[in-house]
Amino acid sequence: MIEPGDNQSEKKRGRGRGRPAKVQKLDEGGSSGDRSELDMMRERNIIEKSIMFKTTGLLESAAAFEATLKRKQEKVRPGRDPSTLAGRSTRSNRIAAQQDQAILPAADASKVQDKKDKSLKDCVAPFSKPEDVPIFLEVAKEVQKESPKKSSELQSMEFSTMKEKLEGLCKISELMLNYQASKVTALAVHRSVNPLLLTSGTKSGSVCIWKVEEDDPEVASSQVFGFGTHVDQVNHLLFGADHPNFLFSSSRDGTVKCLDLNREQFTLCHKTLEEETWLTWHAQVKPSVLLVASSEGCLLRLDTREEAVSKFQCHYGSINSVDVVRENCVLTASDDGIMSIWDLRCMSTSKSVDSGIVKGRQRATPITEAVESAFFSPQGGNRLLASSKDHFYVYDHAPNLAPFQSFSGVILNSDTRKSNLPMAHWHPSRSDVFVAGGSSGPAAGINIFNAKVSSTPTVLRQADYLIKDGCTSSVLFHPTCFVLVSAAASKIHVFK
């Protein structure tokens, strides 16, 4: 053994400077071994942590977690590699996501479902009663049994004859919204005849559905069903063209929703990711494909079946209306003062370097003020009707000719320049008659125009017929019968 004062011990301490000194310890057999203080400290830590794991039960919890993870992995399809999902198609990704969702606990899966679909009873507005939902469903089933078609008589009728029928119209019902529903901001008419089914969107985000009996129209005020579909103003309502059991609504809250009368539920079709962007209008291209306009000047192609969205930057200002004819010909009106025609087949998400607008615009015409709306005529889309704050514009447009090649005229009553005329709508069966409302002055009321094709543009022209007693914010013809529906503030008038 080396003595403490030995020179050889001093040399060893010099070579081991900075390292823990070795100590002598007797092992279990009584023999001594050289172990550093670091090794002894590590051993003490291991013993202390083992005791802690046993007392807290962490070891048993870890074993249970590994067993649960193993069982979930066995449910996953063999040979499936999550890293390959990025290269799959959109439809494949959706199917894979549904299969992944199947292995989630039941409670989590139900939460995911609640975010997309809601039953009618879960969407009842505060001013309606949940017990009235079965009554509403009976009305919906009654309406769906009808399949009325557009009247051929209205299509071929001379306007002079039509004017006589207009003179015979009388107000059969005045509907009043509940004060909680705020004012009407959107209006749509179902194609059913008896009973008449009307829908209105409100500033508070509710969708109200009215039933008007032909035999007793006065009871309609008590037969309103309100659903709290949105959390902000409803901007547009549209019944499905081929499937009238669908009612689509777009809102300022950035969502598009669909009321399915057959499934008795509301479905969330789309929600914008941008908080300051709202949806202004939508048009139906196919039963499962919508074109949705946004306040940022974008047009969204929404496939509700595939849950796919394509975004096109079409204007610099908010798009106020969208219309479609022959599935691929699209008409947009914007706050930037431009009305444009697009070919949906040529549109792409890539933008022009110079303008920042997507490709596919066939023709654009500038108007001196914001374009409130623009619609194709119902008979083949050969004519265009545009509305601004104080003007109505009518253009002739044949599919085999350049858009806006001939200009039929500006229609405006010179005494109503400050009356804030709302958007005009074509008659559903005619391409020479449209209707709009006037809020003040000599044109206050429902204005009906006969927009004849003329080689000489008509300027400052008055309405061909005026109904004084009627709401004026939104005016629509019934799709299949000679009925007018108008709305303003919290009132809806029905003329027949």
C-alpha cells in the first residue's frame, strides 16, 4: 500500500488531476475494488429513481400505454405508410382520413361530426320552438311531392298581355319577421305552387322559411320556421336547380351551408380561413359543385362531394354576384366597376404577372361605378342584365359572338338617381322582362321593365309597369307561376 506522503502517490494524483479520486470499497465478498465517486453517484440515482417509479405507479402506466398503442397499430391496414399520404389524390386522402377516424374513440368521432352536420332541432332560432320542427318537416314533404314546370304560356306571352295580368295582381299576404330576426337581407322562392314556400335570410344570420297557403294566405305569419344557421348576415339563398330539397346559404361569417330537407340537417359546405373575408354570393354549376364569391375578389369552385376547393383571383374588389350558364360560362360583377365573362375550363390558379388576375377571362367591360349584380337571361343566356347604384344595363350576348358586342341600353328613371335602386332580376321564363325595386320618388315600388332588343340604345327610360304598394329591397318572380314576392326591412309581401 502506498503511504500518504510517498512521491509515487503525488505523481499519480498529478496525472489524475480533474478526475474523481478512486476510493476503496469492500464488495459483498469482503474484497475491495476501485470505483470512482461518479460511478457511485450514478448508482445511487438509479436506485432512488427506481424506488420513485414503484411508489408512483409510473411503470404500470407505461406498460398499459404500450399495450394500448399496440392494439391500435394492429387495427391499421398492414403495409400502410403515413408518409405516402402526401402523394395521394384528394379523394384517396379523404378516404384514408375516414379510415383513420374510424379507430378514434367514439366520443372524439362524434365531436368531429358535430362540427360539420347539425340536425334541425339543434339549429332552431330563439324566436322559434323546437316542437315546431316536425310540423316544418311535414310541410317540406308536402312541397317535395310537387314538381311544377315553368309555364310555356308565360314564355310566349306578349308583354301587353302580361301587363294586363300584372294589373290583376293583388297583395295576398304580408309576412312579418320576429324582432329577434332583424331585417331581411336575402330572399329565395321555392318552385312549389300550393303551398308557396318562401325563404328569407336575415341580418342576424337566421334562415326563415314561410308557408303561404293559397286558400288561406293570412295564416302564413304564424307559420314561420327560423333556424340559427349562421352567426352573421345571410347574403344569398339558393334552392337547388335539379334538387329543390337543397337550400344553400352563404353568409358574412365566411361559411356556406346546405339545408337538406331529406336528411333533416344543415351541412357545413365551406368555411373561409381568412377572418376578414366574407362570402357574398353563390351559384350552382352542378348538383354538387358551387361557385362562391368572396369579399376579397376571389371566386371559389367548391365541390361538396369531393370536399375540394379551387380559388381564383378574378377581381380587385368584392364580387357581388355570380351567374352560370351551360356549366362553363361564368358571369361576375364586382365593386371594382368591371363585369366579366369567364370560361371555367380555361381558368387556373396561376395569375397574370401584369394584372394579378387569373387566366380564363373571355371579356370584361368597365362600368363607371360598382356593379351590384349581373345575370344571364334565362333563355340560353343570350342577354345580360347588370345593376349599379342608379342604372340598369342590358346587353345582347350570343354564344357564337363576342360578349357585349351589341348594347341594348341603359334603363333609368331620371327622377330616381338618389333612390338607391336594388339589383334587378330577370323573369325566370323570359329574356325580355326584368323586375327591380325603387325606394323613393316616382319609382318607389316594384318596377317591371320590358327590355326589348333594340338597335338603338335606350337612355333614361322609365318602368313599363309600377306596383306602388310593395316592398322594394328585394323583388323576385316565382319560378313557375305568376306570383311576385318582395321584401324590405322586416316585411315580405306576396302578390298573386
